[in-house]
Amino acid sequence: MVTWTQMYMPMGGLGLSALVALIPIIFFFVALAVLRLKGHVAGAITLILSILIAIFAFKMPIDMAFAAAGYGFIYGLWPIAWIIVAAVFLYKLTVASGQFDIIRSSVISITDDQRLQVLLIGFSFGALLEGAAGFGATVAFGALGVPILVAGQVTGIDPFHIGAMAGRQLPFLSVLVPFWLVAMMDGWKGVKETWPAALVAGGSFAVTQFFTSNYIGPELPDITSALVSIVSLALFLKVWRPKNTETAISMGQSAGAMVVNKPSSGGPVPSEYSLGQIIRAWSPFLILTVLVTIWTMKPFKALFAPGGAFYSLVINFQIPHLHQQVLKAAPIVAQPTPMDAVFKFDPLSAGGTAIFIAAIISIFILGVGIKKGIGVFAETLISLKWPILSIGMVLAFAFVTNYSGMSTTLALVLAGTGVMFPFFSPFLGWLGVFLTGSDTSSNALFGSLQSTTAQQINVSDTLLVAANTSGGVTGKMISPQSIAVACAATGMVGRESELFRYTVKHSLIFASVIGVITLLQAYVFTGMLVS
């Protein structure tokens, strides 16, 4: 078996080698943010660039470079794309059946106070939708934990541990965000009038987020947290109301100028749907929660582990020309160490299968019908063809970067920031999501970089990889894709720069908060680290 040892200074010096390694990353960002190429086009060109640099600059054998790209691409299809397809299919079923309108009505009917509606819809319900359906999710655990799963794959760290660590960082933001949203809408006055509701929304979300991520897994934190937050706030608003009810808060003539109209003494408009109809509409997400919880339980996983009753249904395929043929070298490891490259195909135990089964059950509960259900599934595949291709290209590029040693070269440079790197670590995730619009892509690009840098500065690699995905959360609000969609949906087309200027300061503040949390966890509150 022919082996190849990674080179971390192929250009003769670390600085120049790092600049060469940066070329594909810089191009990818420019392609998206400046040239405005489609994601799959930018990903394809970036992949070609990374392969050329891996072969001609980092001296990686041609067959290994293409094998790494192929490995990354098929991992993008399974299990990542499978999770996304199943999740979006479930979401589209609720829309196609008309049940999504009932879900929306049930949320809006709780209160007519716009400050409280933004907590229910913008905070809790938004997290539910992104947690269930969103590639390019606004939250670290979005799209049933896909960002965390990708981070685990590119770093070799157990996704459960990464998710658990993120679950020890993000709850602090989860408590803060509801207060921040109200302050943005109605200033300090609004916070004073609604702080009990904000505390219930954020507190219930944060507590559930912590327990789900640390005791169940990375797939469900946004689903469970959002559901608990919605229910908790809805029940709380049955017994409590703010002194004044603001029913017409709108953006003023310039960004940052908020106009609050005259208070209203009226109450919320009751939902036109019965309790039974509301429960039926919400049932797909309840079924999803139950099934994914079962799929993540140790007894279920043991069935598909070596020696388990269904282990024969799991296919492990060693990637030719790559598995244990690429060797890590000093100073990353004491002696040359082979890198594994094994593709796992687990059609029954994959998380996406649990979601797909929930969708199949929902077809019958929602009364969609088999024929229409098949049509919705076909529509889902068609709508996701380019995002799936983009995912495959980005992961192919990430795997080439990882196996060629380019990410390690960059990590050795970043290690020069020393003890302060944990503070800057979330800003890499922030930058990645700002430019790509996706926490998943950001983790694919920078996950390995974070892990290797952590090892160089003797900090928990799980902490910094989690910080990458946590920091990415704060960059989503200013990504060009998010800005464009927000303006289109709210009738603000042409005011994208205005919205960007208004949100960027909030984004940087939140990223700094994550940076401080990461720094403290690295050196002071080390008991918070996942062991």
C-alpha cells in the first residue's frame, strides 16, 4: 500500500504556505459575496482550485486528492442530504395539507401584542422551523443537527460531544436574545413591560437546549427547545399580560428608528380552530421528536453497532486510494499517523430515516394521501437539487483541504495568536456563516482548522469546534442571503444596505459574547468542558 505524508510548509515557509492554502477559501467567499455566483457553481470552482493546489503545491498524489474529493461529496449526500430531504419533506407536508396555517394561527392567537408575537414567532417558532427544515439554518442545531454532524465528520470528534459543548455555550445567548428583540422593537420601556414573558421564552428555551444537547443528542435541541418555549410562553400568557399592549410597532424612516403606536386595550383574537385541529396540525413535529429521540437512545444504537442484531445492515466502505494512506506528521503528531477514510451507509439507523418515517406517518395523520405525498416528495427533491449539490461540493472541498494538510497549515499560523485564540475562534464561524449563509458550510470549511489549532495551543478541540458553530449562529443575521430574503419578505426590497447596517452591530456584539464565553471556558471555567 502506497502512503503519502502531509507537508505543512511546502512553499518553504509557513507564512507563504498558508497564503497558498487560503486561495480556495478566499475565492469561495469572493465568488459568493462579490461575484454572486450560485452556491453549487462557487463550490465546484473552489473544489477544482483546492484539488489543483493540493496536487501542485502540497504535493498530494493525484489519486488521493480525487479520492478525498469523492469521499467528501458522497458524505454530503449521505447522511447529510438525506437528513435535509426528509426534514424539508416533513415541513412541506404540513404546508401542502394546510396544517401549517393552523399552526401559524394557533401561535398568533395567543396574543395581539407585537412584542410578544415576535417572541413567539421570531424567536420560538422560527427556531422550530429552522430546526426542522433549514439548510443554512439560523441556529447551530438547525436542520436536525446537520451543522454539528458535519463538524464531527471533518474533525473526527464525536458529534454528541460537539453538540453537548455548544449546548453549554448557546443557552446564555438563548436567555439574552428575547430581551434583545424586545429592546430593538420598543426600547427599555418595552423590556420593563414584557421582561417576565421574555424570561419565560428564553429561560425555557435555554434549559431545554442544555438538557437535550447534553443528554439526547445534537439532532433535537432546536425542536424540543422551540416546542417547550412556545408552550411555556403560551401558558404563561394565559395568566399574565403586560400593562400596555402594543399592537402596531413599526420601523421608522431610518434604520434604528422605532415608532411605537398608541397602546391597545384589546385582547388577542381567538383561534378559529378547535383544540383537536391544533393538536393534529402540530402532530408531525411531536412524532418527529419522539422518533428522533428513540433513534438517538443507546439501546437503539446498540442494535446497529458491532455485535448488534442489525449490524449486518450497516455497510462500512473503506475509500480506495485514501483510507490509511495519508499520514499526519509532526508537529501535529509525534510520529506519522494514518488517517482513516471509511464511508458508513446505514439506511435504517441514520437520523434522516427517523425523520422520513415521521413524514410517512404524517401523510396519513394529516390526510394528505399517498399520491399527493409522493408528489410533495418529488417537489422536495426538485427544490433541493441545487442546495444538495452545493453541500456536496463544499464538503468535497473541505475533505480535500483536510486530507491534503492545507487546513493544518492554516491552523499552525493561527496558533500564533496563542492564549487569545479561543476569543477569536467564534469569529471564524461568524465569518464563515456571514459569507456562505450556512453554519453547515462554515463548519465544513473551518471545523478541522479549529480542531488542529486547539491541539497546537493545548485547548480542548471540542470547545473550539463548538465555538465555530456557536459563533456561526451570530453571523446568520447579516449574511447576504438572509438580508435579501428578509427584505423580499417584508417589502423592503432596495433597503438591503440599510438593514445590514442596522443588524451588523448586533451580530458583532453577540459574536463577542460567544468569544468571551469561549475564552472563559478555555481557561477559567474548565469544569464546563465536555470530558
